[in-house]
Amino acid sequence: MTTSRTEILEKIRRSLGVAPEQREQNGLTEDRITEDRIAKDYGTIAREYQHSGKLDPQSRLELFSERLRDYGTSVHRCSNQQLSSTIAQVLAARHIHRILIPPGISGPWLAASDIEFVPANNGLTYAEMDKMEGVLTACTAAIALTGTIFLRHSATEGTRALTLIPDYHLCVVFENQVLETVPEAIRYMEPFSTLPLTTISGPSATSDIEMTRIKGVHGPRTLDVVLIQD
């Protein structure tokens, strides 16, 4: 076995919590590595990064908005009372008159009379989603530092397909959902760790080998965010 390969494998084994010499001394196999030992070794990992945010609420929202705009996302800030009218204005500016909504969205969000909000029922096919003008959803959390939005696909966030297939996504984010740092967001999302989670950092985009940027390959080509601040 080559030196490089041996080194890589030993690093993997150490990350599992039992060093090679300890396995030999105790006759341990990989199947007998206990969760307690893994947890103990995991706790010794150095964590010198920033654990918590330091910005005041207003600065945190400003940073989040700035990051979103850096990615090419339009941000529309309003109060909770202005939510329905802001949704209507944003959709009108995009010339969207018919948009999908998850089953959990209803009431005040849908007050605009000139917009047709189409419930995304379980029988909706991928082809039918693709023909729609876009989707309107809520979210679970967001990270100011990275401009990232978390979806756990609840009743107000829709299925993963619903948020990836339509070419346009309008996402509503409340100020109390915006966390400053990645560690804070990971801790906040831990109760949902067994669920299918989607993270969004701006409109979907990728680059080929010639670095030609192409939008809409893996998700919506256009992302708008309504940021609710009271």
C-alpha cells in the first residue's frame, strides 16, 4: 500500500474515533467503535471559528440584503401589513399573473385580486410545474453572512421539486428567521436534520469549463426575496 493511501486511510480511521495503535492493543474492529468514543473524540476537535453573530438586528438584515444582491437576487423590504401588496407589486414587475403556492399558504398573503395563486396539490406533475410562471414560498431560516436561505419543505415551503422546477421563485423571509453566521444556522436547523433540506444562495447558476455563466440549470433562473421587518 502506498504511503499516501495509508495516510489517507489512517486519517479516516482517526476521524471515526479510534487510533490505529488503540485498535491493535484492544483488538477492536470497525464494527465495535462505540458512539461514546466517537462523541468523545469529536469533542476534542478544535473549533476556533466564530460561533455567534455580533451585529445588531438592523445591521444583520442589511448584510443579508447585501449578500442577496451580490448573487443577483432582488430584495423587497416591507412590514407584515404590507406583505400582500408587496407580493402583488413584485409579481406585477415580473409580469407574472399565475403562480404556484404550497398548500400551507393562504389568507393575507394572497390578497392580490389580479394574481391567480394555484395550489400545488399532490397530483401536480413535473411537466405541469415546469409550465407555471413561478412559485411563492416561505422559508425556515436564513444566513446573513452568506445570503443563504434554508427550506425544510414544510406546508408553507412546498416540496423540493416545487422549489426547483419553476423558473422563478419568490421567497418570503421574516426578520426573526435571519441568523448572522453559519454555525448559528446549523444549530438552529439541527431539529430538522432528518428532513430533506434545501439551501439557496441566489438564483441557480453554474459555469462550464470556459467559465461561461449559465443560469437556471439546477433550479430557478430568477429569485426574488420579500424581507419582512416590523
